[in-house]
Amino acid sequence: MSEVATRYPGLTRIVFSEEEIAARVRELGREIDASYPPDEELLMIGLLKGAFVFLSDLARAVKRASLTVDFLVAALYGEGMDPSREVRLLYDMGTPIEGRHVLLVEDIVDSGKTLNRIGDELKRRAPRSLEVCALLHKRLARELRYEPRWVGFEAPPDWLVGYGLDLGEQYRHLPFVAAIDPEDKRGF
């Protein structure tokens, strides 16, 4: 039995270590910083709850004089993997985005439903530019309208937890990303 499985029952393996994540976030910060004019403000919008850890680290890795951070909360409603599940915006930000460079920060792209819904909503608000940065991308979305410009890691199809990702609101606090045993996730 692995050390991670012993300490955190249900986790099968570490997929991305704390060190790997930290190094990649620093690289993403440099790439993002170089992509925007240095004298222009960047607005980073995090999708809560999953992106809060990643956004926090990423915001510190972007070395800009003018950086604003805000958040949105969205949730999928419906049963399991039902394709008719609906994305609802539960909390909208107060920051106006018209004419601004906007970077939407997402924890993981899997079905793409949330990203499409939030991307459409933000696009309607007429930002100067709208880009996406995702920590993880599973490459499963069939109709993704907002392909992330920056991706931390290509993710396996496993159910992943840690570094903001959860299962039943558990595991968000872990400093790494781990796979969870499919049998354990049925209880949530």
C-alpha cells in the first residue's frame, strides 16, 4: 500500500506532486505575464470553489504592476453524467469587465459544460480579450468553445482530488493532485 493511500484512505496515487505543480505554476505565470502588454491591467477570474488554490498561486506567479482578482461560482445541476445537466451561475462578481483583458482560471476541464456557460456569459460582457488558463485538461469535451490557452497538465481520466479539486467537499486542502479509488467515490 502506498504512503498516500495509507495517510489518505481512498486515494490510489499522486498524479501531480506539490513540487511539479509549483514549478508548472511558475512557468504559467511567466507565460501569461509575457502575453499581455506590461502597462495594461489583467483581470483574473477564478471559478470557485475548485480554482481557489490554483488562482492564489497563479496570481502570485504573474508579476504585473496591475492585476485584479475576482471570483464566480457556478454549479452543475442534474443527475450524475446526464448530458442534460444544467450549469447555473450561483455567484456573480461585481467587477466590470468591459474593455478589459480577462483571464478565466479553471481547475479542470472535463465535459466543458461549465467553461462553455461561463465563457459565453463573460463574452457577452464585452471584454477586450478573454483567455482561459486551466490547471488540468482531460481532453474529453466534445464541443468546447473556449479552449484554454494555457494548461498546467494533461490529466488522466481518473477522478482527481487535491489542490482545490474535491470529492464531496473533501480533499481540496491537499497540496498535490491525486487519483481516488472509484469504489470510494460512490459513497459521496
